[in-house]
Amino acid sequence: MSEQHDYDGIKYREEKKSPAVFRILLTVLVLWAVAYMGHYLFSGWSSQSEADNAKAARENQKQAAHKTVEAAGAVATHTGSEHKVETYVAAGKQLFGTLCVACHGESAKGGVGPDLTVSKYKYGKSRLDIAKSISEGRPGGMPNFSSQANKEQVESLVEFVLSLK
């Protein structure tokens, strides 16, 4: 026997069970939530602070590598490899004429691209910073030349840019 109540003309019938489709959807949702939480809690997921710490550690490693490379470059310059540096500068000048003149101008004083004869660059004036700018490009107009210049050519461009005054 079903009890029906009439409130202002609206018939109300108290149900004993919710519709089957809602029970199925709720069950599926609960199972999905448990699986999702299990995946993220036990799969090596990390918090933002752990990710920031890992990023800082990578940056410290890069800085140490930069210092090592720059120290090695300074030692190499003082130990009689002047001829090699001059060769790199000459090759870099030739590549500059091919790849860079259109934006930086013949005298590297700027144009579309910035002036390369200044003492400070926006993204840094270390060998590694300049090599990264050439290889990977920079936002705002500097294209990457990784497909047009190999590692040695990039190094020669870096030596040439560093020789500019």
C-alpha cells in the first residue's frame, strides 16, 4: 500500500529507495574517486614545495656547471690557446655575417635585435647564457639556431660576441 500525501494539490509519495541509475552513478563515482586518490597518493606525486626544491637543486647544478665551464675557459685562455680562441672568433665573425647581421646589424650595434656591444645583456653575458640564447632562442624575437648551427659553430659565435666591444 502506498501512502500518498496531498499538500496544496501536490501529491507526495515517500520512496523507500532511490532510483537505480542514481545508485549506480554514485557507486561508480566513489570507486573512481578511490582509484584516483590511490594513484596520486602512491605514484610518487609530490607537493609544490618538493617540486620547487627539486628545481632549485637543478639550478644549483647548472650554476656549478657554468662556473666550471667559465673557469675552464679562463684557464684555457691563459694557458696558450690564444690561437684556438682567435680561430673561433674568426669563424664566429663569418657565421655572424650569415646568421645574425639581419637583426643585429653589421657592427652588432643593434637594429631589430639588441646592441651586442653593451656591457650587460638582458639574459646574461656569460658563455653559457649567450650559447643558450643562440641555441634555444629567447622570447620576444630571438629565434633558435639549433637547427642551423652545430655546437662548435655556436661556440664560435659565443667567442665572437664576447670579443665585441
